[in-house]
Amino acid sequence: MDVYLLARAIGVTAFSLMLVQIILATWFRKYIKWHMWIGKIAFILAWIHPALLEFGRGLGGDVWWGKIGAIFRIKHWRWIHRLNYVALVLIYVHSWNLGSDVRRFPIILLYWLAPVVLVLAIWEKLRQKEIPA
């Protein structure tokens, strides 16, 4: 398999899992263990995506292992968690502008659904006072 194709697939998968994360955390709290596992997988895939792109270009990727290790420190976890909504918006724009896969069926359905889910999740979190207004 081509490294570039694999990197693209991993990027779309990471985005999809982040969206599932938001859905589980907002409306399906009884599945919080799934939320935690899916979050870890999405986070790892989100870091593998650019690393594979670097490997595919022949630029090397050893520096990525250090970045991944630094991010995984517990003291950074809470901020990463809070920025998940912002990250999802940025990833959405990035993938829409640069990705060719997101404009094809069935992935385009995910991209139509994502903004709706994000807005509803933020509204629900504000309503539950989980995000300070």
C-alpha cells in the first residue's frame, strides 16, 4: 500500500473517531469507557497521519516520536481535551480544503453531518453548564 494513501486513510479515520468521541461524550455517557478508548486511538491516529506524510516524502519522522511523547504527559491531557472542539473545526477545514477523499460518497455524508453534530454538542454542553459561557 502506498504510504500517502495510508496517511490519507488514517487522517479520515482520526477525524471520524473524533466525531464519535463528541457524540459519545455528549449524548451517551454510559459508554464513557468507549469514549476514552476511542479518544486514545483517535489521538494516536491524528499524530500518525502527518508522520506518515513526512515518511512518504522521505523527510524522516524521528522528531514526531518526541512530539508524541511530550503530548502524552498527563498535565497536557486536560487542555488537549478542552481543545478537541476547536481541533475538530480546524481538521474539518484542513481536510475539506486539502483532501480529495472527503468529497466522495460515503465520506461526504460524514462531512455534512460533522458541523451539525459539533454545533449540537456545544449547545448541549453549554446547556448542561459543562463549558463555561
